Amino acid sequence: MKEKLRVIVFGVGFGQFYLRALEKVKSKYELVGIYSRGSEWSKKWAEKYDVPLYTDINKITSDIVDVACVVIKSTVVGGEGSTIAQILLKRGINVIQEHPVHVDDYINCIKIAKKYNCTYRLNTFYPELLNVRQFVDFSKKLSQKSDIKYINAECSVHVLFPLVDILGRALGGLRPWKFEMVNAKSKNSPFCIVYGYIHNIPVCINIQNQIEPTNPENSLLLLHKISLYTECGSLVMVGTNSDVIWEPCMRKYIAKDGGFHLEVNDNCLNLPVYEEMHNNEGKSFRDMFINTWPDSIKSLLEKFYNDIFAGSDSNSDTQFLIAACLAWQELGQCIGHPDIIHMYYDMPIQISDFSK
């Protein structure tokens, strides 16, 4: 029987989802600490799990921990996550780092892990979500039946890296790519439009390039929406956490007599107008945060555990993720710095409220 791996979670913002995920894999991992700057919030999490709260990275060595989950902003977004990951790898500690990272930091971490005989993974998170996994799987199968002619995608700048990642996995690759912003946003539009191609497929990406600095995790109009268009129909990921829909193209075959005969034996006429997966039907955001998102991380943790004991010294996705980092960087340069906005007004609304 394989031994449990001792793990420390670095950061308790998004890191709380890692803590919840670790509760689901207790047969493989043992939480032995939390690392943070020592906020009251982090102290509460350490008390909840009855583990030490570390604030000095010099006290964290391979004698006390096997795996570090670095859920702290990386260098490319103004944090210390990449520096911390490299310090830990040089101590022979296996590292999972939350996205995004600069391509140079990613490559450097891969090299350090190989030198010090440990394992490094970049967690891009979203591809492990059930809804996204199904979209990626359906996209691959669809492309074998009908060529993808065009892509329309939308996202907030906050999740632009995952959008590139999802598209690359859905299309079977990213190279070659090219991006060009159509024009600057109109004065009243929160979105900018980028045209180009990914994997030689034409793409239009609509990006909400805005940040509310006092509360940057909010004022998002959306996470991801993606539509893949083929000659047979369109495959739509309605939202990152919602549903996948297949909508066949409407076909009207005109007979030699010039008529459109509905009585003829025509398989296209028998197709459903649309089909949907109902992935998370009826689930609340609370349930998504408590269960669905930690399940995504649980999947990654289980793969990471197996990789460590299999002696895997490199990520099978390494070359793909290098491309994803480069494409994301180029796309970011294309749209420029986000606009600073005031916080959007928000209130809970359900569809039943429309009939009141």
C-alpha cells in the first residue's frame, strides 16, 4: 500500500478549495500545515484543521512535507508564488502551482524539479471541471465527424489564461495562432474584440478587459462561453459551470419539384432542435464552491499522487502548457492593460423573478 503524502497549502484565498479537496483524498494525503502571512483568516483555517500555521518559508523543509500546493499569485500577476515554488523545488519538495505563470517561470520550475528529483505541476484548474471536461471531450469527437470552421469565445480577463487552455485542449493544440484586436473598446462597451486563429481555425474572442481594484475578484460579467461552429451544427459551452448544448444546423432540402416536403424520410428532420447535458442543473453557487470546485482539484491531486509514485519527472502537458503560456502572453499584449472600473451593482436574480 502506498504511503500518505504530507502536504502544506500555501495561501487560503483560492487555497481554501485545495483544503476542501484534501478532505476528499485522505487516503493519499495528510495535511500537515498552512502557509500564509498570518492573517486572522488563515489562523481560522489552521485552527479548523488543527495544523501549524507557517509564516516563515525557511522553516518548511522536505523533513516535514512532501507536497506543497502553492496557491499564491505568481510573479506575472504581481505575487510571490513562482519564487516560493522555486525555493520549495530546490529543497526537493514536490509542488503543485496554481495558474497562471509566466512561461519563463514555468520552464524554470520544470528544470529545477528535474535537477532536484521532484515533481512539478501547473494546475490550470478549469479543464478538470465536469462541464469543461465534457466540452473538451465532445469537441474532439465532433472534429472527427465535421471540421470546426469557426470559434466564438467570450471571457473575463481574469480567466483569459484558462480560456486559451480550454480552447487548445478542445482543438487538439494551439499552434499556430495569431491575434489582432479589431479596435479599442467603444466608450460604452466593457468588451474588446480580438480576431485571429488558433490551431489554424478562425477565432473571435470577446474579452471583458476590466478590473475593479478594491475587489478584483468580482465585477465579472462572465467566466467563459465558447461556441464551435461546424457544417453540421454548433457545440456550445454555455458557461464554465453550467451546461453544454449541441444545436444542429437547420437543413431544408428542396425537392426537384421546388417543394419543401415535410413528409419525406429525412433524418435531418428527425433531429432534436437542440440537446443539452444538464451537467449542474439545480446546483447553487454554494454547492459549486463546496463540492464541484474541490472535486476538480481532487482529480488533479489524485493524478499528482500517482505521478510521484510512478517516478514521473516531467509533466506530459509540458509542451502544450508552454504554448498556452506564450499564447496567453501574446493575447494579453494584444488587448493591453485592463480598464479600471467602479464596482458593478449586483443582486441575486432567478428566472422566476422575471414573471413577478
